[in-house]
Amino acid sequence: MDGYFSALLRLPPALRQALGRLDAGFAETVTEIHLRSGRPVVLSAGPRQLPAAEAPGLSALTALAVPMPHAQLQECFYALCGHSVHSYQQQLRQGFFTLPGGHRVGVAGPVYWQDGQAAFQTITSLNLRIARRLAPALPATLRHALKAGGGLLIVGPPGSGKTTLLRAIAAELSALGKKVTVVDERGELAPCTGQGFAFPVPLHCEVLAGLPKTEAIRMATRALGPQVILCDELGGEQDAAALEQGLYSGIEFVASVHGSDAGVLSQRPQFAALARQKAFAAAAVLAGADTPGVLRQVCPLC
């Protein structure tokens, strides 16, 4: 079953059944499902933004062509949360929550902010980003960079395939005999439930999920003895400081960051210390959201 159809499983039955009639071939191209208060459902398929009612297999469904009532959007939100919103409060403070299988739901709406904590007053948009287990073949230049060691930075805009590439890199490092700890703050790199992992995990990998990167990196350094720590979406100064501490312990890092070119470390003040310490020997720059998973270049950083 394609990831599109598994991403629908928690939606309310009527909407799940309607969207489930999408042509299977077209479904494989869909990367996001947009549910918005007062607007019809929209699908992202590559660079296209397509009203669901115009998609193959769905054109006869008039219910998808009309604006979604606000009450129906709230119903979708509660259903996606498994009717247990409190279970996702920590993630929701960051504007998203993750479903079984690694599908991420981005959330928008008016926010109540107090003492550095965010709480949504109501939900106006849900952006259901579809996770798929792909196994891209790594180009020789990237395999060489991983074998050489010294750390690798994955650079790309949202939707360019950073998470998918990180999974493939974890498998490559494991095949090289490296001990890898995957720091999976959002539960997307190696989704796991009470029934086990949704995707096969490489032999020499440990997974720490659901923790802030700062805590997970400290925990891995103290207890798991990794040679390489792999993590997604570096953000602020705390993430950079945690990586810096790991470097002092002799750990290499493979990490992703939003950006468009290999100069992202030197361009952002929060990463200045990592740039000075030459935390990453090379950068792999992804082409963009129009061609997810495609590398534009692999270049040395030091």
C-alpha cells in the first residue's frame, strides 16, 4: 500500500473513503494533503497544487469540491490525534504532530503564547505530509564522503527529500560497520509503535525518538557509544551546542538543515561555532522540492 493510503487511515470515515478513491498511480506522486477551514481539500503532487476534486478518480465527488466547514476540520484534527490531543501536546507546541508510519501533520491557527509555551486556540489548517519508505541509490560521491568520515551536512529546502536521504545514509553507514544512533525527535526517521518499527532499521543502529535533540544527543553520548549520530533538521543554538558537545566526545554527525547551498553554516550565526570547528567534512545539497531525493552536488566543507 502506498504511503498516501496509509496516511488516510486516521481521517474520519467519510473523508477517508472519498480520498481513498484517488487513482493509485497518481497517489504515488502526492506528497501532501491540505485540509483548511473554509476551503476545499488540496493535494500537493510534485510542484503542483491541485484541488482534490480535480484529481484522477475524485472528479465525481462533489463533497471534495466544496469548502470544508470549520467543524469538520476540528473533527479531522481530533481523529488524526486518535481522539487524545493531550498525547501530542509536546509536539503541538512546535506546530506539528507525527502519526504512526512517520506521516507529519503540520498545524496552523491562532496561538495562545505564555511563558514560552504555545497552545492552539483553534485549528484552521492541517498539512498532512506523506512519509514513504524509499531506498534511493546513493551516488558514488556521497558513498565516498561517508566512507571518508568527518561528518556530513544534508542541505535542502522543505520537501526536497532530506529525511528519505538520511534513512538511506543510516543504512550505508551500518553497512560500513559504523555504530549509528538515530536521533528522531519527530518520529519520522524510524517510526515506531508498540508493535515495533514501521520500517526496517539497519543492523548497527539505535533509535532515540521523541526527545529534543539536545537531550537525545547527551543521552546517546553517555549510554550508547555511537561512532555517528544522525539527526534531522538542525534549528537553533541549543541544537548546535549539543552537536558541539558531541564533537568533543569524538562523535561524527550526519545532520540535515533547511537551506539552498553549502554555505548555510557560515551564513547563520547559530551555527558559527560548528563552522569554526569544521563539524562537517562535506555537504550534500539536494536539488529541491520539484525533484525530491535528487542530489545537486556533494562538496567538501573543510
